Amino acid sequence: MVDEIKLFSKWSFDGIKVRDRSLKAYINLRPIITPHTGGKWQKKLFGRGKYNIVELFVNKLMVTGHNKAGKKHVFTSGRNTGKKMMVMSHVESAFGLIEKKTKQNPIQILIRAVEHSAPKMEITTVEYGGMRTPVAVDASPLRRLSLAMSYLTKGAAKKSNMKKTTLTQAIAQELIAAADNDASASFAVDRKTMSEKQAEASR
């Protein structure tokens, strides 16, 4: 009998449900022990959707992106670049905290957080005769997943940057708040709500 494959040999992928139908095809829940495939799908078309959802989250945590306050960079991209094993240990510890606080499978909490952080609409700029106009567009499922990952990881980085909160604690706090759809406590949900409001105003 083959033993069940569990994330970090602790958490099962069985019974994990994705409610958002548009994201379901792109959220990969293939069982994996260590979320590290060495860039196997990096140069493949739509390869991002082939990564396990936890590995996608870990990869994005290494390069969370830029965040500005006016003209000043609060933190810049690449703070954890090349430190995947360190980031994975933070995620594993954060998942332990999530399980302890919520009494639920942390993989399911991550899925809920992604669903609540993925904006359905965003703004693009269209130029007519030299005049640029913001126009609301529907976000594709893969784009929604990418934005959700960006918002969640930026939220965690923001909570831990130059503060007493550790990255482990920040990841747990952000994922739990996003899973609860709490815009006041979650940076990701707040950004998603703001993006959709701006898009709605540009219709």
C-alpha cells in the first residue's frame, strides 16, 4: 500500500475544494511533498497554472514586487530572491500556525484566501487620438490568480517589513484574514476591493 502524499508530510490535499469555477482549472492541487519543481514549467505556455498552488505562493514570496509610498520605495522586489528553502520553512511554520488557530487544513485556507483576493475586473488604458482613457476590463482566470498571489504576498511582506512581526506570523495573519474576507485586516482583500471599485467607476 502506497502512503498518502502530503504537503511537508503533514497536510493532505484530499477534500480540498475550490468554489470559484473560473479559478478551478488554474489552481493545481496535485499532491506534492516539497513545493519545489526547479522551474519545470517556467518556459511553458500557461505554465503558471501547472505549478502546485503552494509552490506558486512560495515562488511569489521570494519576489513580492515593489510597493511605493509616494515616490519612496517602502520595500523593493527581491528581498528573498534565491532563498527558497528559507521561504519554504516560513510557509511550513505559517501553515502550522494557521492549523492551530483555525482548526482547518491550511491548504484550504490558502485556497479561500486566493478566491477572496482575486479581482474579477481591473483597469487598462486605451488610447484614442492621443488621449488616454481608463477602461474597465474583465480579468482572465490566470490573471486573477497572479494578482491574488501578488496581493497576498505583498500583504505578508508589508506586515513583517521593519516590524516585530515575523514573516511566519505575517503569512499566517494575511492568509487567515483573506480567507475570512476581512478587508480591514487583509491587505489583499482591500486591494482587490479597491481594484474592482475603480474598474466599476470606469465603466
